[in-house]
Amino acid sequence: MSLPAKEILLNAFTMNCVGHIHHGMWTHPDDRSTEFNTLGYWTELARTLERGLFDGLFIADIVGVYDVYQQGIGLTASESIQLPVNDPLLLVSAMASVTEHLGFGLTANLSYEAPYLFARRFSTLDHLTNGRVGWNIVTGYLDSAARAMGQKMLADHDRRYDMADEFLDVSYQLWEGSWEDDAVVADRQHRLYADAAKIHPVRHHGEFYQVDGCHLSSPSPQRTPLLYQAGSSARGIRFAARHAECTFVNGSTPQAMRAQVERLRQAAVEAGRQPDDLKIFMGIAIIVAPTEKEAHEKHQHYLRYASPEAGIAHFSSSVGVDLSTLGLDEPLVSGSTRAIESVARAWSGTTKRQLLEQHALGGRYALIVGDPQQVATALLAWVDETGIDGFNLTRIVNPQSYIDFIELVVPELQQRGRYKTAYRPGTLRKKLFNQDRLSSRHPAARWRHPAHEEKQ
């Protein structure tokens, strides 16, 4: 007997800035990305996404500036290539106040954080959202960030992951082990708010971090936020296999995507977990209209506003190579890099002309153009042929890209039985994995107190 087809999971993919993935599109008259500094922009977006039953709003982030292309920030500033960029965490309370179910995946670079206070910030957000936050774990890839933070240069790629492993281990101790589940009594009559005997100090003395103290927050609904990660290098996959619950992947063909999915799930098994302990999301761009003809006309219209050069300026920092110095038909040669190793390796040998063509819409994400039936069929083919669980849907014209998807594609997916018609109750993790707390197979479980473990 065959298993029922899985429902598609869906995140809106954006950033607290003007230009995110599809560079140049901020110049479109219907695009509202320049309003990113206003709360109304974000609360309206959150309401829209919840109306469309999106699982989450995933907010990317970057520390540092893109200064590799032309050895400066000239194009970065003029096209607003993720500059200026504001803190994503500060948006969440406002958006949570106007929604009930929408999750929030928040990118935070641990390389410039201290685990003790960082853990408190996420616990606070988990409380205020009633368990709807996730952390996208990144280590950074820009030398400009390292210099801005007082370092000579970015640490080596694998060394950053070594630091991240220890950062996570410290955070797990704070989130999972410092407070027992029933430490908060809140007994007015006996003037006992919390039982000190059930609050335990974390004493960690490692290579990178030193902590001696109790977690500042009481246990939040999820304790540890839902964990996202996007590394696809060999070291990144090992890290994801150990820590991540949701991973992000990109691929140009179903064959390449399936191979990547299989590597991730096998790595999870080797780390003592199960293949379905990972939910895998693919980045996707969609242009949809009521008819195929209108969709392709919309695509051609959008191309007039996009900036391929801004796209490859962004890409230059991703691979650590100044592409402005290459001739149009000169291939990209990637050697050792402290930037995004997997991207540099995947695109080695591609010419500048090819990169400009691939960035015709300002970014290089896979693109689907068509009517609602065609888009739904294409999305389901990606899921069924590759084993992914869902998508990170980029904004092209914001918020119209999301409104078009909600009004045209969501009903088609629902009609086919492949997209939810209502939210499930509970925390973000409960909605995705049917439990509020991390799986007992996750390495964080070792820090739980026995009474807590028995409840899992």
C-alpha cells in the first residue's frame, strides 16, 4: 500500500532590507520593499501570509557588506544589495501580535554572539510568540563582517563550524538543562515564584566559550527554538545532520536536488537520527497569472526592472571572487575560499556571460512561470521527484508575489489535496513534527533532566 502524498510545506523567504534575492526589483512601481523600515509593512505581510496558511516567514540576514565586486560598495549601495539591512529579530513581536499561527524563522550569525545572552533573546521570543520561532544557524561568510567586528579576517570555513558546534552545545545546556519543567511555581500564598533547587547553573569551559551561570529565562514553549540550517558543503552537511530540523537547499535539476536530499538524510542516519528528522526546503521563485500567456508577459515585464549585474555583485561575495575583473566568456575558477564553499564549487567553470543570463531576474533561484495549474504541477514534481518537503518562496515584487501565490496557486494545491486547508494547533515544531520539544534523538536531549525526558 503506497503512502499518502505529502502536503507541501511553505515559507515566505525575505529579508529586513530592500534588495534580497531578485536585485533591482525594488524599482518596480508595485514593489513596496523600500517600506521595510516601517512596522506596518511587516504586520501587513504577516497577516497576508497567515491568510495563505504559510508555515513560516523566513527572514534571512547578513552581517557585513558585499564589497568584493569592484572592490567596494558602489553598486551594493546604489542597488541596495542587502544594504541597508536591519535586525530581523526585532520585527517578530509586532508580527506575532497580529497573527496566531505563522512561524518565524530568524537568521542569526553565531560568530559574533555570546551564547548566554543569545539564548535569552530566543527564549524571550519563544515566550512572546507562544512557541512560533526558529533559528537559522549561520556562521557568516564575509571578510567585511570580520573586519567590522575587530578581526583581521574571517576564520576558515571548517573552523567556523567547529565554533558553531560548541555554541550549540552551550545553548542546549541553557535551553534544555538549566531549568526543570516545574521550576516555576508561581505560588502567591507561599511567596514562591520559582524553586531554586530546580534551577541549575551551566558550567561550560570549552575551546571557544566559557559559561558559568543559570539561564536567565524560564522554559519557553519549545525550549530550544526550531533549528534551521543551510550548509551544503561536506562540513555543513555533517553539522546539519547533527543539529538541524529544517534545512535549505538549492538545485538547478531534480537529479541534483535528489542527490543532495539523499546525502542529507543519510548523514542524519549516520548521526543517530532518522531520515525524516529533517524537513528539507528548496528555494524557488514563482511568477503566476490566471493564464499562461499573462504569466509569461508578466515575466518579460519584470525583466525590465531586474539588475543582473547586481545579482552577480551579490554572487561575487558568495564565492569570494571579484567577477567585475572577468571577461564575458572567462570562466570562474574557484579555489580555496572562506566564503560559501559549496556555491564556489558548484559554479566553478561558469562564465560571466552565463552568470549574467542566470541572474536575468536579479537572482539565480529556480524559476517557475505559468498559470495556477502549471505552477502547482511543477511544484509537486519537485517534491515527488526529489524528496524535498517544501519551498522557500522568494519575493520578486513584494508583496504582490505572495498575494498572487495565495490567490492563484494555494487553491489549486488544496484542490489536489497537497496543501493544508487549516493550521494545526500548537507551536511551530508541533505543526511540523507533531511535538513541542526536540526529538529524544537530537543531541540536545542529553541535557534534559530525567523528569523532562519522561514526558517526550
